[in-house]
Amino acid sequence: MDYAAPWWLPGGDLQTIWASLYARRRFGPALVYKRERWITPDMDFVDVDLADPAEWTVEPVASPERRPLLVLFHGLEGSSSSHYAEAFGDFARKHGMVYAVPHFRGCSGELNLAPRAYHSGDFEEVGWILKRMRARHDGPIVAIGVSLGGNALLRWAQEMGALAASVVDAVAAVCSPLDLAAGGLALGQGLNRLVYTGMFLRSMKPKALRKLEQHPGLFDRERLLAARSLYEFDNVFTAPLHGYRSTDDYWSRASAKPHLSRIRIPALVLNALNDPFVPRDSLPRPQDVGQHVTLWQPAEGGHAGFPAGRWPGHVRTMPEAVGNWLLSATR
């Protein structure tokens, strides 16, 4: 990926924060979503936002079932309203693609029902969603995961091996912490702990406490309230609720980096070297991946940022590059 940050946005933190809060997300009007609620095998639910093809005027217009389908898995505490989700939706509209954003449990604005939430290794949920997409869509399917969603998507591709090709044509992971221990520890230090970890915990703790009201005794309330890092939060909540012994067990078993050579479909892995969430020393090297994996590691971009253009900038450059790479895999 050929990317250079604007001169007025130096450094990974500025490129991350400005892109999320202030940069322009789309070149066209806001997408019109139709929300569907899918009942999961454990009788919980997942909310999926689908862009309405009737609102698009791209020519030539094929039937929605034959157009390429772009599925986006969001990051930690993200949604279809995240800046990158809107930017990828704008790309999908430009190229006449059907667009879907499935929400991880509890991220659609309504608390889910089961005594669980979501996590970085949630490949079984990703697989269930993608198989439902395949059952209803006859055209090509490509999938993108951003940050946490990208690690989970790659874990699914690794577990599926060659069978993944029967479900999707290609996948991409954008700014994903593929070594969860390295990413988690980075978020627990210095400015990251003050700014980013605090932001995540302000969203995650209240949802966890509401989950405890649903399911009394699910975890230790006082330990959760005392958590000041993602490591501590995951030790109390994420790990035990999803079948892991501890944070260390969770971060080790859920990380996609050790298994990248198992992927058997076209896969793009994009990480900026100045991402404040993902230490550059933790990124995969060419010898860590197989022939199906392409690594893009530009010097700048921040975390899911990649702002471009004149002030106030926009975030359409990265979706254009990643989206076109995925489309090339369907031809």
C-alpha cells in the first residue's frame, strides 16, 4: 500500500484519533441500512446492518444476489457507525457491492442475552455469520476485519483451511493485533493506558455490569470495577466467559499470528508501523506467512486511520486500496 500521511498529521496517535473523530468518512451521502436480527444457535441474537441496494444508482445494476458482497467485522466496541465502517460502505456503494456489517454480541446498541459477549478469537461466530451470508448470496463474497474483527476473521480462515474457499473468495485484516499479548501489553502502558484503555473500559465495564444483572454470579463485580487495564478486565470477564483459563491463555490461544501459514485463501494483512495499539516488533514477517497471505506494512497510518488529503482530511484512501485488492481476488 502506497500511503503517506498529511504533513499536518504527524505520528500514529494523531493519525488514529483524527481519523476516528474528525476526518471525512465518505464522499457520497450516508448509507441507508436495513437491520436484520439473526437468532444464533444458542438462542441469542446477532444484529446485521445491510446497506439497501435500492438506494444505489451504480451502473450497470445487477441483481443484489449477483453483486459482490462485502462483509465487515468491526473492532473492539465498534459498529456500523464506526468511521472505517462508513468508509468501507462508501467504497462498496461506489463499486456496486452489497454491504453487510454484522455486530458482535452487545455492540448493536442492545445487550445480548446469553452469558457471554465477544472476543478476539471468536472464529466460530465469524464462521456461522459467513455461512449464513453464503447461503443467501450467490455472488462473490469478500470479508474484512478491522482490529479485533480482523484477528477473529483470520482465525476463522486458519481453522477452515482449504474449506474457507467454499464460503468466501478472499479476506483482509486491517490494523489487527495478531499477537494479542503484545497488543494488550502496549495498551496497558503510558499514554495508551490513559487514552485508549480508558476509552475502551468506559464502554466495556457498564456492559459487563449489565451482563451481571442478567446472570447473577457470572463474575466478581468488585474485581471488574477494580480493573484498570485490558489484561485485568479480560482476566475477570472475557477469558472465563469464553472458555479460557486466564488472560494469558486467551491471548495465547486466540492470536492469529502463529497460524498464518495455515490460510488457504487470498488474505491481506495490513498494519501501519506506527500503530499505537500494535507494536511493530510484533508484526508478522514474510517468513511467518504462507503463499496465500500478502503483507502490507506502510510506515504511517496509525490504528485504522490512514487519513489523507487537505484539512480536515478523509479516510477513504485505505478502504479504496484494501477493497480493490479484495475485488481483484474475485475476478
